[in-house]
Amino acid sequence: FSTAITITEQPVSVSVPVGYSFSLRCRAEGRTSLQYQWFCQHQSVCRPIPGATKQDLPITAQQTQLYTCRVNDVYKNAVFSDWVKVEVHQCVARGLPPQLWRGEPVIVLNPTEQRVEVGKPLRLQCAAMGVPAPTYQWYRNGNLLEHQKKKKLWITHAKVSDSGTYLCCASNSHGEHWTNAVDIHIVCHLLFLVATGKIALLVGNNRYQHHPNLMAPVTDVFELSRLLKQLGFQVVSLLD
């Protein structure tokens, strides 16, 4: 005689505007009658929700929180549903979502154009509402970026080859929506590289059109070159 409990429908994460009303759903099967209890977690504190003892949990979105449902039977067996995130957007452009919104992705934050030095981090960010919560996929110059599947695109050390036009697709079971396309410029500053590489350029001019030839520049370049090499510089010496 088995008393196992099986969750047949897991709740799903959503991304909604503040004040939006909806329900999280959990369904389970067992050998005996089942009881439900919903929990929420906010800022690392997890607590049961008073009176939330039904399969559906009605919510009016106020702040971003995590939720799970515990299901138990008369033998005190219990299982928990997946944790799901209710992401709440406090600031949404006027008119969004439309009155007849059915949960299709709506972009609420677009990435911005940037100029980034070589070797510095590149951060791009977007966000979309959706029920269920959208998944994300970034593209550069029309090519899918295999491992960039979050709202935030992060490249720790930018390379010149990371330059290009970026955009992100947010999609769920109701459809997809694309962010604006933005140009990202990865720039290489010569002075930055010279300072990092400690390179010294010495130029000594001996010959002048309307002046007798000089001898001191040769000696000066030699002495300066020797001193700079002792200080760890790579030295390039040019005469005339």
C-alpha cells in the first residue's frame, strides 16, 4: 500500500506589474486526501502564508517574492513543489501592460549603447514581463550567443571582437518580443597600452639644416636608454 504523493502540476514563475492579480496553481495526487499549504520567501525569510491552504493561491502583486507549496497526506507524508519567483515591476511605462494583456512578453527595460575599453567588463541588461515569466536569448550581429540566456549579459573581459549590434529576445508560451538593437563599441586606447607595457621612445637629432652637427644627442640617448632599461622600460631609440 503506497502513500506516495506526486505533484502533477507545478506552479510557474511570472513577471508582472505591481497591482496585477493572478493565481499560482499546484496539483497533486496521493492515496489519501491531501492538504496544501503555501509558503513565501522574501529577503531570506521563509514563512507559511496564513489561510493559504488551497490548490490555487490568489496573489495581487506587491513585491518580488519566492513561493512554494507543501502537500501532505493523513500519514504525515509531505512533498514540496518547485520554488517559483513572482517578479514584480514597480515602474512600468504608462499604458503597459495593455488592458487585454494575456501574459505575452512585454519589454520594460531595453539595453543601452555603450563604449567599453578592451579588458574591462561589458554589462548589458533587459527585462520583460510575462505570464509565465519569459526566457531570454541574446544575439550579436544577428548571431545567437549560445551561453547568454539571462536578463543580464555579462562579459568579464571585453575584446575588440565583442563589438557589434546586440539585442535580446524574450519569449514564453504566448509569443516573443525583441528589445531595441544597440551598438556596442569595444575601444583600444594606445596610451593605456603604452603605460601598461612601459615602453619608452627616445629620439636624438644630430643634424640640422642651418646648424652645425651636434654630438651630445648620441650620448644623451645612450645614457637615457641605459637608465630606462634599469627601470624596466622597453626602449626604442631613434637618431636623426
